[in-house]
Amino acid sequence: MRGETTQARVVPRGEYMLTLKARGVLVDGSLNELREKLYLTRKAIQYIVDALWELDKLPTLNQLHQMFYKMLRNQGFRAHQCKQIYKYALSVVKSTKSSSGKKPVLKKLSARLDKYDAKVDLENRIVVVKLRDKVFKIKLLHRKDYITKFIGRKWYEVIVSIDKQGRIWICIPFRWEYNPYKSKRLFSIDINLKKVVIYNGRRVRRIDTRYVEALYLKHLAEDVQKRHSYAWRRNKEWLEIIRALHRKSRNIVVDWSRKFAKYIVLKAKKTKSAIVLENLDKLWINASKKSSSLADKLSRFAYRRLQQAILTKVIEYNVPVIFIDPRNTSSTCPRCRYKLPYNHRLAICPRCGFMTDRDTIGAMNI
């Protein structure tokens, strides 16, 4: 940027965590038994969460061990699973109290297991988990070429869960060494609700997002809730319609974000480019001071999910990524740095005559 400097934050090289998430099917053991063990685990975690919530000062891990270890062991939990249970309960209470939230109520059937209660064989795509007095062998239902990328890497824990449809999910966080190459070019990305604008220093490319479609489904769900007031909570048909709309909206956002992230990261790697993004951490806070309706729209706009998807992929493929301050990226001319006046979304620079739309200016300035 000519004539001025901007604060930029480069994601440093080092060790990060990437998670392998895959559907699973039981090879050894029954689904009902697994569901029962996960239900008892959730009940134990909830009991500890309720106990910790009443305390003014949260205990240390050693104090937690003295308070709950014997009780959990008497209920049939394995020694290392006891530790995972009260560690997770403590983390839930800490995070909720720090954000001034209400007492957490666990709904998901899941359990966290360390290396003493779980074994991972990625070559054969098998995960063995030990819950209380039972052993369950689970086959991972994912592409072999994807799972192969994690072979030989250290893993933290195994998280096994069952969703409302009765499907088994396995999540395994792995240690991943991020060692980005030296970039020759830049790919700047301006994220908007309807379009994502990419600028590589020579050309501008616009890609339609699916966020408007997802936002429309959310509005439909909220219309059903408003139309039927509080009755929708007691009507199973309306409740299922609302849940299905929200679920479809979320799936659209997640699916499109992951596909776009993989596309742009592989494109950058092919051309030895670095990806430049706006640091949008304070976007919602600043918008809420100006307009509540704008803040509402931004809270639904999944820019964080897209940035997180891109960040995950750049770490996986060792692509450099830079975050910059978004101030004035859409208000100054990318050629002469003069302040731009806008007619709707079109800008014409009074000094040099440069003319283009707001999104392109944002991408070029980034």
C-alpha cells in the first residue's frame, strides 16, 4: 500500500492441532450398549458441572481428584476416564462463567478418552475404545487417502459420540507441524454475504457464496416460531420443521465454507502464494455500536466459519496466511490512496478517476 503502513499479523510456524472427524460403524459391540455407556458418562459430567457451579472458587485438578475420583470409580468408570470426566466438567464451567452464561446443561452423548482407554489404528481404519467394563471396536467410514495424511502423527485424545439419528462419530485431534513456504505472490480475499472477491495482483475473481440461501432458511424457521408464538415448543410437527430448517442452514454454511477453503488453499499452493485475510474479530462489536440490525445480520453471517475453514486448510497444506487490519480497506483508492465517495456500491476516485465496485476495492486494498 503506497504512502502508508498497515498492521499485519502472520500466522507463525510451529505446532498446531488438526482434527480427524469421521463417521463410524461398530465392528465389535452393540449400539445400545455404547449409547448406555455414553449416557452414564454424560450423567456423571453433568453431576460434577452442577456441583462446581455452586462454588465461588473453582478447585484445582488435584482437588477435583480428591473430590470425585472415588465416587466415579465406585460407579464403574475406568481410572483415566475419571480424570477426563472431571477435567472436561471443569473446562465447561470455567468457559461458561468467564462468558457470564447460564449453568450449562449437557445434551450430547459423548466421551473423551486418552491413550490408556483408546487405541487408534489408522492403517486399518479401526478405533478401539474402552468405556467402563466394555470394549467397542469402531470402523472409520472415511476416504482412505484422507485418513492416510494422519498416519504417524501424535494424537491427543479420542472423542466418541452418538448423534440424534443414531450415527457414531469419532473425532481425533492430531499434532500438526505448520511450516509454510516462502511466498512469491499474494491472494487477497474480501469476504461478503453474497460474494467472495479474490485478487491476485492482476485479476479480480468473484465467487458466489451460499450464505444468502442459508440465511433465508434461518428466516423461514424464525417466521414459523413468530407465527405460532410459544405453541411451536409443544407441537412436535412444527418443532421438527424448525429444527430441519436450522440444520439445513448450518449444513449449507459448513459444506460451502469447507469446499471454498480447500479450493483457494490449493490454488494458492499451486502458485506459491500467500493468502491475505481481514482480521474480523471486532467486526460484530463495532457494528453493534452503529446499528442493531446490522449486528443481527453479521451474527448470522458465517465469516468466522469461513475464515476458520481457510485457517485449517492452510495449516494442513503449509500455505502462508496473513491477517490485516480491515480499517479503510473499502474507503480509500487503491491507486492514489484518496478517500473515495460512493454511489450505492460504485466508487469513482475524484483524484485519479479509478472506478470500480466496493468489493473489488476492498480486495485490492487487502
